[in-house]
Amino acid sequence: MTVSQPIASEGARRKGRVVLLRHGQTAWSLSGQHTGKTDIPLTGEGRDQARKAGERLRQAFPDGFEPEFVYASPLKRAQDTARLAGFDRMTICDDLAEWDYGRAEGRTRQEVSRLAGREWNLWRDGTQALGSDMDGTWQDTLPSGEHVTVRNGPGETLNQVALRAGRLVARLEPLVNQGRQVLLVAHAHILRILTTQWLSLQADDACKFRLDTAHYSVLSQYKGNNVIETWNC
């Protein structure tokens, strides 16, 4: 779902918001390989996407974001997106790291299903459903020629990811109540799971929210409730 960008009126600028920005395209976001802790770079297209995302954010939020309220994942694809979007000063937040996909890391859903010998779904089955025979360390070569090391192990459960997303929500709500504009630059799954925690939904409801590369969404409050203000812009 794509919703038009918010209009940043005088009244709206005083309203607290949490803006979620997904990082730009990577080789694995194109191929469908699960990209959790593997620290792969943006593609050229991903870098262009990040710059354009910054332009859209500046248009939607002309007052910008104070540096102390800009947070990024510890992974370079998120930090590079923040910098290319124009946010050089940021605080690294470990809770914004992407879901650790464990034995699915670096593999597509189809490949994981083949190795597991059954149809596998991340949201339904989780990482713990995959056997230790899929553990190991291996090298993948990106289209650019760069080599990355992939490590497969137990990974995180959905509940574990939701717990750290819930910790973030507990930190964010007071800032929104103070009228702060907060920017989080991170990854598709952690940002979608964070959204479920903001809305007091079940964590697996995150699968119903589409968030494209270098697109942003806005969480806010309306009549005392935490809401989605706009999505996938």
C-alpha cells in the first residue's frame, strides 16, 4: 500500500512522529536472499534510492530531524542509507538490527524449503524450525564481485525480535508525546515488527505490511491511540 506524503503544516510540525526509513536496495534484496546480520553494501541503485528518499523526507518534513533523534541500525546498509539521505549524524541503535535469520541467512525461501525438505515460511515456522544440518559458514559472491561471509546458526525467534522492538517502542512513545520528530533507519522486518508493537498487534501481523527499499512510513498518535499516519512513501 502506498499512501500520499504527509502535509507538514504548522500544526503538524508540532506533532510528534516516528519516521521509519528502510535502507536502499542491496544485491540480496533483489535476489530474495534473507539478509539479517550479513553486512552487505548497497547497490548503485540502492545508493540512488537513498538520495531520493532524503529528498522526499526533506519535502515532507522541512524542519528536518534533530541529530539526537536520528537512529540507525549497526549494519552499514542502513547507516549508508542515512548518510546518503542527508543524515550524517546518527546514533547507532543495536535494537534496530535486522532479524537474525540464522539458518535461513543468505538463502531464498525456496532454497530453505528445499534444504529443509518441506515448504518453509519465516512468519509461520520461524528460524528455529530449521535443523542444525543447515549450520555452517560459507562465502557468497555478490554481482559486484565482492565476497561476503555468511554464517548460519540458530538465529532469533520472532518473539525475541518483538521484544527488542517493544523496548524501542517504550523509548519512542515519550519522545512522540514531547512532540519530537524521530527518524529510524533500518530494515524491512525489524521496522514492520516494530510497527506491530506500536499498534499493540501480534508480531506476526508484520507480514501484512509491505515496506519497499528506501521507502518511509510514519507512526504517530491520534486521539490517544498509536496509529499509522502514512505508509510506504
